[in-house]
Amino acid sequence: MRLTMPTAVVEGTQLTVMPFRDDAVVGTMAVPALVQLVPSPRAEEDPRKLKAASGLVRRHAELRATVQRTLKSSQKGKNVRPYAEYIAAGIKGELGAAWSTPPITLWHAGPLAALSEELVFGTGLRTLTVAPGTMVVAIDGETQTTAWHDLYDDPEAYGLTYPQLSRVRIPFELYVDLAPADARQIFYDRNVQGVAVAKNLAMSMDQRDFGTRLAHLVADSVRIDVDGQRVPFARLVNVSKRQLSTGDREVVTLSALRALVVTTLYGRGGLARSAESVHEDELPAGARPEQVEAAVVPILGDLIVRHAREFAERGAITAPAVLAGLGIAVHPTMPWSESGAVFRMDDLLRLLDGIRWEREAKYWDGVAAKTGTSGRLNFSGGVKDSGGRVADAILYPATEAGRQIRGL
């Protein structure tokens, strides 16, 4: 008797997807599916593990190397654990709804094992099958992929359990049967073509950052007169730009206002923190969050009201470096300041009274701005570059810079 062979059945990992072009689909998958389809980049860079790995894993590592950077000796590798901690915090509900991970971009090196017809007519939804042993590489989102591997390898280390991870769905896009050169081009486009967000602007969007929250509280605390109308100062703060243009109705950026807050908190040390996160457990020694809020918000709000006209006219006081320098000058009035001298708010106000806030070279050239070849004064210098000079000019009126900004 001869046994008849069974009807061929396509085996592999099935994913429900929706095509968005003829060689690419989008969908979501479970964490076990991701770690099964895409080997750990960290493991593929470990010579000892790779030496003992199967031929399939070694071939995958070779293919990955043609379209990806290494994790070792790069910021990318250093970001894996913080990324895993961030994801774990999101899964555990510690971040509420304010957390997100971008879709992982995958490359399926070869044709699909199978692709079904539409599951529901008109929806585009289909089921595709990835055959065992197929090369699937993350060409964008590899740091996230490595973080998912770390979470799945040892969930307890991040305060998670396997049941919690099993409920997670990971968004992805999958490019099918591309040549390696095309996959490399997608890697380049994703990492180079986009415009990177300036770090201090990105920081001003972080609502978990204590400095950003304080900046919002300061902006919300006061109203000023503009063109005969009393408006909330928050309405005049641009939250989406690093620099304002002539046509903007706002008078100051949130990142500049945050620089004022951070230097008020830390003094000159705040210049280096203008583009870094400020956590409540990193406040100056002896300062509690509620104490900081109670001290900073009214004082900075009062300064804004006192200089409402200069703000409304977009005077030099609205420049990031000038606000940072002003914050350094305010810092000694804070109860946690380490300054040995007794410096009261009245002393600061006397120093500010004589300053000329007009955006003119005779006052600010070489202090917080530079005059270009066209003769136009440019305040685009960074907080770290000019904030200290501005602070010195404010605090020491007898110096050359101090006399200059006072028109003496």
C-alpha cells in the first residue's frame, strides 16, 4: 500500500493586514509574534551567541547588517532600556493615555507564503502568512523592537507579567519582497529626510516635565493689556515653534518661557538643563514641588505684568537668551538659592528698571544678539551661548555690558 500525500497546507505566522500599496501592508501583531518573526538585534550582535546560533539566525544577522546600524557603541543602544521602561510604564497604566510608540517598519525579504482575498468585501482586510524561516528585518523602529525583546525575555524585571504582555498589540508596516537596496533607501529616508525636532522645542511639549508644567502655570497666571484689550498671557505663548515669525500673533515661545522657569529654578546651572527633562525628584536641595510652584509662579507672573508692554511689543525681553539670563537674575530671590548674599525682589526690580528692552544693536549687540552683514540684529543665539552674558549684564550694571543694556 502506498500512502497518499496530504493536500499542501501553507504553514507559518498569520497576520491580519490592510495593503496601502502593492508591496506594503499595515496591521498590528502580538508581542510573541514580533519576537518570533524578528530576532533580537542585541543577540545578533553578540559574537558568542551568534557563534552558537543556527545558520538561519546567522544569515538573518548578515542581512540585518546591510540595512541597520549597530546597537553597540551608539546612542541607539543606550536608548533600549529607557525605551523598555517607558513602554512598561505605559502598559502598567502609569502614564495614563499620554504615551505612544510609533509603528515598527519591517522588511519581508522575499515573497509572501500566502495572501488571502479580502476578509470582508470593500475593507481591504486580508490575512497574510509568513513562512517559518523567512527573513523579516526591522528597518525602522529597531530600538523599540529590541525593547520588546527585553520586556518579553524578562517581564518581571520591568514589573510586568506575561499575561499583561499578551494583551498588547504592536502596530507595524511591512514591506514585502523588496531588494536590499530598496530597504536601505527606506532606512535612509526614514532617518534623514525627516526634520529632527529641536531638543528644547520637544522638551516644551513634554507635559510630564516639571519645567514645562511650571511654564504653563506661569503663562496661565496673568493677563496683560494688548491693543487696549486684557488677554490671558497664555494666549500670547506659541507652543509649537522654536522661533517666532513676523506674522505670528504670539509674542514668545513656550520653550523660551520654559528657559526662564528652569534658570529661575537652578540659576546658571539651568542653562545646561534648558534642553533636559526636569523631574520633581531633581529639584534643588530642600525644595519641594509645591514650594517651588508657590515661589516661582507669582514672581515670574509679576515680572511679566510689569513688563507687559515690552512683551506685547516683542522687545528683547522675549528672546530665549534674555529670558534665560533674567531667570538667572531671579534665582537668588528664591528660598532655596545657595547665594550667600541677601538679595530681595526689590533689589532685582531696581536692576531691571533701567534696562532698555528695545531690539536695537546699541543695547544688545554682543550681549544677547549679533548684528549681521545686512545690519539687522539677530537674537537667534542659543540660551547656553548668551544666557550667562545677559545675566551678568542685568546683575552688574557697572560692567561694560551692564552699561550697554541700560543705554549708558
